[in-house]
Amino acid sequence: MKQITELDDDCVWHATAVDAPVTPPLEEDIQAEIAIVGAGYTGLVTALRLAERGHEPVVVEARQPGFGGSGRNLGHCTPTLHFWPYAKIKKLYGDDYAERIIRMQTQGAEHVFSLIEHYQIECEAVRNGILRPAASPRHLDGLRAQKEFYEKHGLRGHMLSAAEARDLSGSQRYHGGWLMEGAGHLNPLGYARGLARAALSRGAKIYTESPVAGVEREGVRWRVRTATGSVLAEKVLMATGAYTIGPPWPKLNTAFDLTPVAGLASGPLDPELRKEVLKGDHSMVDTHGDPVLYKWTQHNRLITTVFFAGRMGHDREATRDYMTRKTKWVFPQLGEVKWEHYWYGLLDGQYRTVPRIYRLDDNVYSCLGYSGRGVPTATAAGSVLADLLEGKDQAELSLPVEPFKRVTPGLAALQALHMRWGRMRDRMRHRLDGMRELPPTL
């Protein structure tokens, strides 16, 4: 599914985020020490960190800040890794890098909320933690092991009894859980626009509506070309992620597999319901194979998501109906939730679900592969990339710099199969647990 989707008016964040700063297209030939292609979280945080240190980076964006995955994700700020166990990371990267990668990830939320506070970014930021309720008693040991592991690496949290999990979630479907402290949620497009405003305030330059047509070597420097201008830079960062249009660098769009996701948002609900459902204003991500993800916005909208699998995601009306029934199964007190907003987004999936910094050529780099952890991970990675572009010893970075490698296609198909199997497995487990009301089917 190698395509680019529009950030249309159906995206709830497009309707509710603060306005983007005014930025011009690139219509002249300029020079810079560092050019960054892409104004998502990665590019904007990298530019901001460099500008804070006295550099004047130039960011060139095909559309607007936050156009891609940064502006259409669900806004969960989850400072844990996706899937890979620590033993596997150690095997892939060695002990030193494994420690640094885990530490970088667990500190990701701290990076996010510190930036929000320092630059007074208006993005509905809430740092009350993430609720991980157990859909089955069988999941408690796994949650406890995760909690203990991440606690050793600086991420606080505590286990919940069944009564506590049900009270905080507002659902009787759960059997205990893990409250991950220090995490939270936000308006993701508002965060991206706030980062752009912050970077501009420190001296970075951002040019928008300026798709990069190519990058060419000129002596020891690189010319980043658009249709109406160019940047001649000493160093270049490709920070385009899943929305790698063109691509601006040969085969860059083969370094990941696009994984489509759909977001849904209700209309404003009765504020009284928030006294029962997620009353602590937590993000919630449960342990179902097809996970239940919910959070509130400041305007009393309920937000959720679905991963594509068969008709799921592709068929809007069937998906809306399924999510209404699923939400009622989890939170019967909400009644029949009507989904007012429905939009698409793309993830830059990697089999190793940790970000990858690739050296594309002399002083040309890319970073991608956040695999659904974009808010904290891309923010943390931006600081690492600023160190790299400033000339820090690569052996001291939190992420290794690797040679470019194409990803084997098929990750999205595996994700779809995983979701289908997850829904079937959930129903089997609920039967084994003696539950009479099983999760709904599509």
C-alpha cells in the first residue's frame, strides 16, 4: 500500500488543533549548514535542538508541519518499545546499545512534556499515565514482567488490582493491570505545529508546500532541490517517515513497509460520562490481541483506532458499526457511540520495532521505523539526530548509525493477519475464562 493519503477535514486533529505558524514555500536558492527534509516530529525536534545550540537549520516540507503520521496519529505518548523483548534487542545491537535504546525510549515522554512545558505548546497535553488493563487473568504475569523491566530503566508504574483496573477504566471487562506513570496523551497535530513554532522562535527556517525533487552532490556539499528553489547544505537529514514522497532519495521508500491505520473520534459526549469512563483521563491500551485503545479529548470526544484487516479499516461504515458495538461491549454506560470523524494514517513499519538511523551517503542520513510509537520515540530520536548532525562521536549515540537496508515487503500483511488472529484468540480466551458475553465480530 505505497500511497500518500490526504489530511482531510475528517481528521479530528485537523478540526481541533491550534493553527500552524505561517511558513513560506522555498522560492530561492539558499545555503545552510544543515538541511532537513520533512516537518514531522523527527525533523522538527532535530531542527529545534540544533537551533537551541546556535545552528540555523533549514527544514523543507512537501505540505505543512505535521502533515503525515505526526498529525494523524492517536496522540498516545507511550515510552515503551513495541514487541521486541530486551534479550532480542541485546542480540541485535549488543549490551551497550541495548541499554541506550531502552533508556532513550523510557525517557521519551519526559522529552515530550518538557518541550511542551518549556515552549508553552498548546496541544491538550495530559500526563496522567497510560492504563494497561488485563483483558484476561492470563495477561497479568506478562504485564508484571514489563512493569518490573521498565521500572529498572527509569519508568515508574504500579500494578492494579481487578477492582482498581475496573474503577479507573470504567469497564468490568478487566482483571487487573499496569498503570504506566509519566506517560500521557495529547493532540498530535497541535504538538507538531507547536514544535514548528518553537523551532522558528529559535532561529530555524521552515519552508512548506515545497516537495523535494531530489538531492544531488555538489563537491563536498549537497543540493536539496524543489520545483522553485534549493538548499545547498553541508549535511542532510531525510526525516520523511511513512510519507516519503517521490522519494527524495533513491529507494528511501523501500526502507520500511507502510502499515495503514484508521482513527475514529466521536462527537462531544456528555461530560458526566467522564466520571465513569477513564475518569483519571488516562490513555488506555489493553492486552487484547486486537487491542482496545481509547482516550478522551478536552472537548469530550472519545478517540479510538483500528488496524486494517480485511474489511476492517477499508470499509468505513462496517468499521464504524463494529467499533460502536465493540465500544458498547467495553463501556456499556456509553450506549451507542456515533463516530463523527474517520481518517486514515500510515506507519513506517520495521520488523525491528526500534527507530533506525541510516547513513545514505557522506553526511546524508535518514531516521525512520517508529512502528506506532511516534510521539515519544521521534521526539527522543530528534535529540540523537541533532547530536549526530552536530558531529558527536557516533559510537556515543543512543542509536547506532547503520548502512541503508531495504525492508522485506509483507509487514502490513502480517499485521493484518495478526489482528485477525488476535480477535479469534480473544474470543477463545474469553470462553476459557468463562465469560458469557464475547467480544463482537466484524
